Amino acid sequence: MDDYGSEVWRCHWTGRLVWSEEAVITAGFYPGVRAVYVSAPDYQDGRRACYQAFADNDRNCNTCIHLERARHPKDRFGFLFGRCRSTPVAHPYALRPSGEIMFHPDDAMLMKCYQSRFVA
């Protein structure tokens, strides 16, 4: 609280002080974690940087530049399908030698062939 009785928070994404009158409540992006955070009104750049660091740490095919997405019927377990354009394809869930793969967007895959799609 400040000297006038207003709550003061620290933005989860930017680290800046935020007074309750301007605070924005945002959701996290961590798989399996139900969390909400107090954020500054201009939190987007900080959240984006955190998400990119998280995705680069997980090295999941969902955020890889080599992934070419494929249309498919909805999978009840949440798996997605696509084609891996990296060479050679050394994917743990490879379906065919042509490069078709399946993956779950919430798995930490730690793929060695991963290249971030967020590169500027």
C-alpha cells in the first residue's frame, strides 16, 4: 500500500510498480498452471519476451521455424500434426519417412534440431 491506502503491485512481466487503479489481470502461458498475474497496462512486450524465452527453453515443434502445419481432424488428446522441414528429420514422433510428424504443443520436447520462429 502507498501512503494514501492504494494497493501497489509489481508487474509480473515488466517488474514495474503498478497501482491498483491501472492494474490489468493477465493469464499465464505455462502448460498445466492456472495462474493470473497483476500486470502494467503496457505489459505485452514483457510477456512476449517471457513467452519466447519459455518456448526457446522447451524447444517444442509447435514454435519451431521448421514446422509446416497440416490440416487434420481434432485429436482428443491435443496432438497436432505437421511436416518437419529440418534435415535430417530425427523426430521422436515421426509417422512417415516423408517428414510427417505428430507432437503435443504442451510437451517440453528439447529437440536438438529446434530453431526459434521468433528470430528477428
